[in-house]
Amino acid sequence: MGRLFGTDGVRGLANRDVTVELALDLGSAAAQVLGARTDTSHRPKAVVGRDPRASGEFLSAAVAAGLASSGVDVVDLGVLPTPALAHLVSAMHADIGVMISASHNAMPDNGIKFFARGGLKLDDRLEDEIEANLGAARERPVGAAVGRMRTDTGIAAQQYVQHLTRSIGATPDHRPLDGLRIAVDAANGAASQVGPEALREAGADVVVINASPDGRNINEKAGSTHPEQLQAVVVAAEADFGVAFDGDADRCLAVDHGGVLVDGDQILGILAKSLRDEDRLPGDTLVVTVMSNLGLLLAMKDAGIATLQTAVGDRYVLEEMRSGGYGLGGEQSGHIILAEHATTGDGVLTALHLAARVKASGRRLADLATEIPRLPQTLVNVKGVDKARTDDADLVRAVEHAESLLGETGRVLLRPSGTEPVVRVMVEASSQTQADGVAETLAAVVRERLAL
């Protein structure tokens, strides 16, 4: 049996893979592991949030029941973004945070993600401890020792919005985004209320789409995974630019005034240069993954900003940031971590800081984005191969030959899938034709040399 926890919590088809029984048991197991790390002078406290999926209603209730039955006091925060939950774990002095969400996945899926004190994602060791405690016999508290449950009335959401707007210096007397018109695609997700509200509180004129969640329409042809509608709305509404969140709002992509997509790499580049200019980029260093476009790496080099690359996954970006004390990192997909203000990727926070940069610079987003060019990129997934043999001598020689052809304006990345017999061949080059040609050539070598 494989490990229950993936790279971002427990995730799968709701009511089939992620069941009430599993959620109840995970809540109880997390109480044993994370509650044991609590100061014994007070009863452990947990905060629980969810995105608007219908299944989140019963899964959050089950997790909360598992926690409370194990002696943990629980505050149900209702529908809030994942980064809001992470922030509120710290702000509300909770010992445990639980988010029920499958992020950008389709509505039938759901997931359970845990946060430790301070709003930090769990490391592998703690996840393994929780998994090892599933189904374990334990003596449950009785009488006054059982946990109590209460529902937050919206105060926590307002606290989160205030935290966001203060991060760009907004106050009742100072609205730094005055004069900007911003279109927002909330993906019918967890930021449907707090996302537009935060931007308005900071002074922006906001045009909102896909902000009417009904439990079934989350991420449906909307948000960061489907930006086409936003692209059209930005142009039609004559907005300065637009932002798109995913279902739990830990991602943000943007669209310039002409409807052109601005991806996570370009947003990272824009923010890195802004922070560096303000002397607020620790070590003049940006942390990205190996999948970030070479155009970003070259642009940062030209700007005198170092880049560190990690494995794919925002948790690996965050680990590198924490170990090195770095302030900015993220992924091409729009997971962007501003460590001064958040412990995880935060789409609404990203949107606010991007907007603040646009306003302060007096330039259009399109102009700022052109300074972070995207080199043509081709990705080929080669299926049905032995992903463990990417060190094959002939394949290594083929990669070296391709790299010599591409020179400094291109690169090759071979990445075995973590879950399937698939090797991903990614090639970047100065032209799309060259990227396509080199990728197909290498894919053919992978098929031949690594055939099962």
C-alpha cells in the first residue's frame, strides 16, 4: 500500500477515496500527533476551513468530530482560502489547522490538508506519524475533557482581509490601488468573497466573474486553469488587468489589458525586481522549481538576481526558502510565496502586491511582463516506459547532444513521473520549431531505450 499523504495532503475522489470514515480517523490521529506537541497548560485548539465543494460540508464536519472527540477545541471557519486558514492558525493561536480542499482539481475530488502551529505545512515525518496513528486504539476523553466546537461568524475572514490589505500599506485613509480597474475570476471558489473584497478595500475598482459558488461549479471552466473567460472580460471591461484564482486561492495568474496571459514565472520576476528595488529581497535571491521557464532565469541573471531551483512542488520551494531565509519563491502555475506575509502560496496576496507594483511603477502590466520573456517550451509525456532508467548511457548522450545544440538559450529536462510509468521530456529553445523538434527527437530515444 502506498503512502496516504501526497505532495499536498490527502487527496482523491470524495466519498470514494476521501471518505467520512477517513476524515474522522485523520482528525483523531492528528489530535494525537499534533495535540501532543501542545503546551499542557491549555487544551489543544484547531481551526477548520474548506472550499465550497459540496463534499466539503460533510468532510469538514467529520474532521472536526474526530478532533473534538479527542479532546481538541474546534473553530469552524467555514469557506475560506487555504492561505487564509494558514494565516489564521497563527493569528488565532491554534495548534492545528485543517483545510478541506482539492485546490484546482475538478469538483468531485476533495482533500484534507493539515497545518501545524504557526500555519506551517507538515513535514513528511509528521504526516507519517499521523498515518501511523490511523485506526490505533486509544482512550478517549469523557465528560468535561471532550473538545468543544463553535462556528466563526465571519470575524476571521475580516481579520484575514485586513492582514492582506495592510501588507501593501492600505488603511482607511490610504488606498494604494485607487485608479486601477481590475477584473477578478474567483473560480467559484474559496476566494469568491474575500478576493474582490480585499482589492476593493485597497482602492481598486473591481469587475468580478465566477464568484457564485453553489457547491458544484468550483473550477468549472473558470479560474487559473481556464483563464479564457477572464481574458475576454478584461478587454471588454477595459480593465487595467485581471487576476485568476484557483478553487482554494493558493494560486494567482494574471491577464494584461490586451487579454494576454501573464503566468506565475512572469509574476515572480516582476515581484522579485520590485522587492529588490526596495531592498526587501533577502539575498537578492528568488526560489523557483526546475520547471520554471528559462526566460525567467535569464531575466533574473540580467537583473542581478540569483535563482535557486528546487524539485516541482510548492512545499519544496518553501523548504528552500525557510532553510535559506529567502523571501520570495514559487511556481509557473501561480503558487507564489511572499514569506514576509504568508507561510504558503496566497493568490489574493499575490494579486494585491502585483497591483501595487503596477500602480507604483506607473506602467502597464504588459510592459512589466515583457521584461520577463517566456522562451518557447515543449513538454512531451512518454508513457509506458521504465522511468527508473533515465541514466541509460545512450539517453544521456542524446540529452548532452541536444543541450549542445541549444546552447545558452535553451535547456532540456527529463523528469520521471512520481506516480506513473511516464518520463516527461521538457525542452526550451529560442524558437518553437526548435523546441518541438528537439523534444520529439528525445522522446523517441526515451521510447526506444526505456521501453518496458
